[in-house]
Amino acid sequence: MDKKLMRKSGTVMSLVSVALAVPVVFGSCSEDNGLTPTDKGDGNTTSFLDGQIDPNNNWMTAVPVQVEINTPGKGTVTAQTIMNEKVTILGEKTVNGGAVMYLDVPQGENTSFGLVFDDGTGFKQYKRVDLSNAASQVVDVTFSKNSSLKASAKVGMAKAATNTSLYGASIMPSYGYINFGSWAWDDLAKAVPENVAAQKNVKAIKDFEIMARGEVTSVGELQSKETVYLSFLYGHTGNIEKRIIGYYVNSVKADGTPDYSDIEFHDIADVMTYDYFDGNAKVQYQLDGNAKWYDANFDYADKPSNPNGARLPARRGDDAYGTLNVNQAYGKRITAVRGLSYKLEIPKGKVFGFYLKDGDKAISNDQKQKMIAAGVPATRVPTKLANYTKAAFNHGQNFKGIRSAFAIYDNFTFMGLDDTMDGGDGDCNDVTFALSNVRGQKMVPLFTKETTESDINKPTIENPDAPDYTNPDPDPTDKPSGETTTEKENYESLQHWTLAFENAGKDNDFDFNDVVLEVTPDTKNNKAYVYLMAAGAQRRTELYFQKSDGSEQYLGEVHELFNVKPGTYVNTKAGQATVSPVLVADDLEWTAGSTLENSRQRFILKVYDDNDTSKLSRIVKSDELIGGSPQVLCVAGHWSWPLETTNVATAYPLLGEWAINFNKTENWNWYSHPAKGLVVKPLAPSHKSK
């Protein structure tokens, strides 16, 4: 099949063809001041650029992508942002075998997105797609038949580690591998960064215990336990001594505080001495989409560039390297990462935490007394020194006793531990694990009251930019099918787009704030949400949407929607919007296969004469160019539009480079870099059903 990206009829192709070799001219002469169809002169337009519009420029900060999907059976494919703290859904489609998915992928600093296949019973599969600088793209993605957690994989390379001292047995039987997105290591580097003391990480929890709350399985069964999969994922350490990962479980008192009278400790595996358990590498990765799995270890000196530099001599000379070194050496060539996993089942109502134990050193008196003071009976205090996720248990005073870091980022939940018993460098990522729920998705825990009230965690709990660790509800993309997703959660998980209109023809002032909409397609439910964000129009301006049958749906007059008189400016005169967005529609028709790239022109403005409000002056669509300049910009996210009478090219100095070189990825993020004091910061919609 000739896989050319097929844009639907009525797209902006007419805009693109008109744009050939047309100088970029955004006028800066007047406000929307009562033009009629007979007096639309050229105006005093001045060029803001010496150059010509890129013929590929469709005035939308997105790359249209056609995804050719192949799956082993029925399920859901979700396209999403990756390597961002919060997952944003770009599109969702039910598939059964072969299917085609059309997406608007935002241009920005990140030139990749992810595809996630969920068959509803097994474990999700992740694929990363890296964008080129082409104006539109077609990609092929195939998901494998066997995504089972228990998929076995022995040593994956002909020249894997052969020294028998690196091979051992788990203390607890392993459960197999969990596959993670190839971007997991990149996310981890942001969530629990190297050489940054966890004490300063205000997006991670550093002093914690977790309450087991039971679970709803994929088939809706309520369980009296909570399943947690702990997976090897990352290590960067020079430590070659015995370190044993484990977890502890205890009861809770009626007032919500821990009851350590029955505390139990469960060792899992020695993470430093061995790189293989029962013949399986603890971490593996794939390159370039090939099926072969390559082994990795946690040795910070074991590098592809220096195979004989490993701290542990037994690791020298093979093709298994440290995880961070692999990620730095191969980057986007890495197409999959997976970690050997262990299934922990915690009874509902119990509290649990984790530890990394020194297998050789006896517990210090300092640590012993701290644990007894916290309520652990002397007869249950362990005999070996260890770092705990509960800071009050830990030896020494360095970093306030912080020896661990817990962070939710993107699709993953990370839990890191320092391997030095006095805290070492304090970054708490010497060994880092992924924590997953019963379906192999990121774990979203219910922290104990002591955790959420800990002074150590206070900066994170109070940080509005950190995940809401006080709310145990999982993201809508990660809930088992037995749980429900509220409409608000659904709305907030979707990709938002800003449509910014001019409405005065050639006498535009090109501040692109005459009408500002926020449009949020919900491809799963075939509808779209529309909010009115601002109105800089002086004249009566009506908003319509053209339905698939050709009829026009009236959405309202912009001033009336804001409940103000005609001619009133709303959210365009000051640097901070003060009037809340107005929900115009929460069930707008969005047919299957629609994208904003081929549907934005269905939003229409009808502008009326200043002296005769019954007399139509002009109609504005997004596929219209006047004098080489667009009438509508479509920008990803909650965009800050220019202040009244401020030319958009002045408000966003990098816009000109993007207009001339649309496919140059360095210019893609222009809309995130406004000039100081020249834009309006929007109020985010506080979504409720209309």
C-alpha cells in the first residue's frame, strides 16, 4: 500500500498551497473597529519578517501522524505524551488486528510520543515513536502476541556475562519480567536525578509507608489484598558489597498510626552481588526494534566505551553494561526496557515499606534504639544494618535520615534507595525499582497519615507542581476496568488545543485574541469539549460548528456567553485572565478518525456590521489566508495569547523562525517562550459537566 498521509476533505491544504512564496506579513494597524465588506482595505501592514512562509506551514503547532497499527487481538491503543510528568492522551482507538489511527502530535521540545496497547486482561505494552522533521508522517507499529508478565527470557546475548560469580538465586522467587516503555530510564533520570540530594527533590516523597487498600482486578473482582510488583530497573553505583532489597509489613492502630508489634521483614534478593537470578538478567533492553534482549547491570564504571572498566572484575570483558551508561550510549536506539519482577501481596489494612540491607554489617546501636523508640519490639529488630523508606528507622543524621525517594512520573512509579548506610551522596537512586499494580501499571499508593504529615515530605505535599500524593486515585489511564473514571478526570487527561482567531480581515491587528477557544477532543467517546477563553472582538461575533451532515450548530455569541455587553474586552487587557472560561459544549460531535488538523476549520465565526447587527460582515475560517497571513492559530495546550493590540510576532519572538522553517524542530516550541509582559496567562477551565 502506498502509505501517504491522507488528510480528510476540507483540510488546510488550500491554505498551504496559497502560502507558496508569500511573504510573511502580520499587520499591526488597528483593532477590530467596525470594518464592512466594502472597506476591507490593505491597511498599513508592515512585515515582521524578512522571509517567506514555509509551504508546509498550516499554522498549527502539531505534526499530523498516521499510525498503521497491528495488534495480536482486540484491545485499546492509546497515544500519549511521554517523558512528561503527567500523561496526556493524544488519541484512543479500539482495535482488533489491523487499524489506522490519525493523530495531532504537539510540536515541542520533546519530539517523541508513546503508544500503549491494552488487551484488558494482560499487561500493557509500550512503544515509542520518534518524530522526524517531516510536515506529516506515517509510522508502522506492531505489538507482539505475548505480553505476559511471566514471559521467560534467559540470557539474551552471545557475549553476556559468563562469570559464574554473577549468577545466583533470588531469596524470593521471581515472577518474570515486566516490560516498560523505552523512555523509562529517561523518566527516572528526571524523577530521581543523579547527584541531587533527595532532600531537595520537592516532587518526590522521601519518608514513607503505604497502606494496603485491596484492589479491583481487571475483571472487576474485589480482592482483600494489594498486589505490588517490584521490578529491577536501574542502578548506578560503585558498591560491590552485599545489599539485599526487602519489604516489611505491620498492622495499624485505630488512630491510623503504625502498630509495629507484629512487624515482619521479607528479603527479596541481593541486588549488588548478583546480576542474574535463576539464569535471568535483572534488567534487559532492546535496540533498534530488534527482538534480541541485551543485559544490563548497576555498575557505574561498566561502559560500552570501556568494557574492562567495571568496578567488579567479574563484569569486565562482556557486553553487559551499567543501565545509565547504556542509556547515555544508545539513547533513542533503545526501543524496550524490562525488569525482573517480584510479586508482593499485602493484606488489606496492613502497612508496608521497603529496605535495602547490608548483608554483612550488624545493626548499629543507633539504629536499634531508633527502631525501638518508633515502637518496634526489641525482639523483632533485625540484626543487620539497613536503609529504610521510613526515615525514623535509619542510622545516622545525614540528610535528616532520608535514604529513599518515591516518585510518580509519566507512566511509572519509581522507588530508589541509597546503598550507603550513612546516606552517601543522598540522591537515593543507587538502586531504583519500578512499583506496579495488579495489572502491571504504575502503582498509585495510599500513603499513611504519618507519611502525608511528615515534615520531611511537607515541601513536596505543599508543592502545587508535584503529583497529588494525598489522593490515592490512579490516573484514568491506569485504573482497572472495575473502577470508574469521572468526566473531570477524563477531561483533564486529554490534550487541549487553543484556537486563537482574528476577525477583521486585512485590517487585523494580529493579536489573535478576538476570539480564543480551548478545544479538547475526546476520541474515545467521539466528542469534544469547547471553552471560550477570551474575547477581544468589538463587534457582534457568533460562533458556529459545522457538523458532519453539513449543518451549522450555533454555539453562541461571544459577548453573550461571557454575559457582557457587545464591545467589552474579556481577558485581553491584563497579563492575567480574571474571567473564568465558559463551557460552550461538552458533547460536540467528533466523528471517528477526526483530528484537529482536519476539523478546526469546522469552527466558524460570523462577524456582524458595527452599525447594523443584523448585517453579516464576514465569515472567518481557519483555512483562510489574507495577505499571506492566517486568520486563526491553533496552538497546543493552555496557551497564553497576546495582550490587546500586541502583534503575536512581537509577543512570541520565535514565531517568525517557525513560520519560515516549519519543519525545523528547533523552532517547534516557540509558543512556550513569550516575551515578558506581552501575553495573557489563562485561567485553566475548572471542568464540570454542562
